[in-house]
Amino acid sequence: MEPKRDTAPPGPLPKLVNMQHIEKFNKNTQIEVVGAWLKARNEYIPPEHEYPEIGYMIFERGEPVACAFIRKVEGNFAQFDTLVTNPDFPGDIRHSALDVLVAHVMREAKSLGFKTISAYSLDLNTVLRSSKHGFKVMPHALIVADLN
């Protein structure tokens, strides 16, 4: 499957002064927000019990811009899960928010004792920009079996 390309190209992004507020994800107050973002992108909306326990949301001027989760995998490994942005914000702000949020989540993952963090994405810009956060593209193929 060919990766999807978002509207903003990879490369330097504007520095956003107000995007400093990051908080832990609160299922009680923020799950509907993330669900609306996923719905707007025609993505799978997981039920509440499928959300990972570790998640963070970043805000610009008090409005939520992006959310990221990490899922604990055995052996103290972590996996990025459900990295999503608010489609109502311009691409440059969404991409800047993701960079700030990914750096924050990676610091948090390290402080929690995770050894390695992995991710997968269909978005070509995400794959291209991931190297600035220390990710390496691996030659493996993602394979999945539905057990239902």
C-alpha cells in the first residue's frame, strides 16, 4: 500500500511560542475529542477500553491540537499508538505540534524505563520526519491477522 501524503511538506516548521501546554490524556474529558478527529479522517475509532493507558495531548492557545499514545509491550518496549491531530488546525501548526509532542512522549517513555519505542505510519511525511526524532525505517513488513 502506498503511504498517504499529508498537505504540509517535511522540513523546517515555524516555531510556535504558545504550544507549550502538554497534559496527560484524560479519558473522561478528552476521548470524545480524539474520537471526533479520527472520525473526520475516516479512521477507526476505538472503544474506550482499547485506548492505551499512557497518552498526552498538546494545546495551542487552549485548544487541543494533537494527541499521542504509547502502548507498553513486553520486555520494556513501547509502541506509538494513535498519533492524531485536530483537522481544524492548519497543517504547519499540526506538524509542529506533532514534533513537540513526539519529543515529549519519547522523553516520558525513557523516564518510564522503556528501552525502545517503535511506530508505524501510512503518512509519508510522518515517516520522512521521524528521523529527526531518532527513528530508523526498518525493512520489515507489517503483518496482521484478525482473530475475530
